Amino acid sequence: MNRLIPFRIYLVSLCLLGLLWQSGCAPSRIVRPLERGQSAVNGHLGGPMTQVDSLSFPLPLTSIGMAYGLSDQLTAYGHLHLTAASFRTLQLDAGVTYGFSRPFRLRPGISVSPSLNFMAAPRVDQDTEERLLGGRLYPQLDAHLWWEYGRKRHVLYTGLSNWFELRGLRAHEEVQPQRWIPSIMLGHTFTGYRWDITLEARQIAPHISNENLVVNWQSITGGKGATGLYIGFIRKW
């Protein structure tokens, strides 16, 4: 029982650091646009892989949101990140998915998803001791190739996610070294009449070294980036 307490504290610290590994906080939102007038509620669980002692596991980052089909090609969505909220950090994302084309035989469908991520956390001004709520915006642009198969039109997809840092300086006026954080994704959606289940893996920041960091990120490429694993659920009506 005594070993569970420090592990629980360590897990909380890992989740906080995982929130800072921002492009890995969530999997792909909407790859295949919803039908016109269709609504959906979705939730996601997972994050970048880390290691504690000999145990490797994805961080349990969670989010929940809604999506609506504005047309057969355009879907709007928004999400609240529950793990961030549990650490007194407001994190939201909102965007759209536009489908340029539908798949046909071996030809993939093409969709893009521009979105904005907003993060805000309370802080205390060191000069006035006034409590402030500082917020920042992070643009994101995802591009997907996707294929359908079977009578239920299951979806296999791949793509590139791009997370952009707008500020040139970090804390303590340090130069921000990474203004662009990409992720390469591979996923599969099991399609049902009302429920869909998505499994996704992604390689986060494959060009950034993961050595000499506080967290021992796990990566299939060794010393670069982190590998993320996710599961998502969607309820349509």
C-alpha cells in the first residue's frame, strides 16, 4: 500500500508533463465527415507512452466533445480536456473537418481539419500578488488519407498532424526552440450503426530528441519523439 502512494503522485506528475507535450494530448477528431444534420458525442483516452520502473504505458489523458455535420462534406466539433481540468487547467479545442473527396476502391478519401487549441491556468502575479488567468492559443492543422471497407464501411486512415507554437519565447524569456510539432498517425475505426470505436497510434515530434528529459518517453524510433496510443468512442444520432 505504501508503494501505491508515491506511484500515484508520480502518475499525476506525468500527466501534467503530458499536457505540456501538447500535440499528443488527443487523437484525430473527425477523419470522415459526418452526414448532413448528424450529431455525435465522442470521448478519447490515451497519450504518449512513458515508463515507470519496468512498466510502459500510455498516459491516461482524456477529453470529451461533440460534433455536428453542417453538410456532407463539412463537420464542426469541439472538446473539453478532462484530465487538464482535473489539474485546474482549462483546455479546449474547436475546429472543422472538410472532406475534399470520398474513397473509391483503392483511392483514398482526403480530409483536412484546421482547429484552435486554448489552454488557460490560474497564476499569481509576483509583483501585485493578484490572481490571473493566463491563456494561450495553439493552431493545429491535420490532414488525413482514409479508406472504407466492408458492408459497415469501417475506416482505415493515416495522416499528419501539425501543432504550431505562436510565441517566440518560453518562460524566463528563453527562446522557443520548437515552433512546429508534427505527429504521424495511423488508425482504424470500427463502424457501427450508432457506435464507432477508434484505435490510433501516432509518432509525436519525430524530429525532437527525447533524451535528457524529466520523463522517460517511449518511442519506436528510439531517441526521437514519443509514441502515443489512443482509444476513442463516438455515439451518433
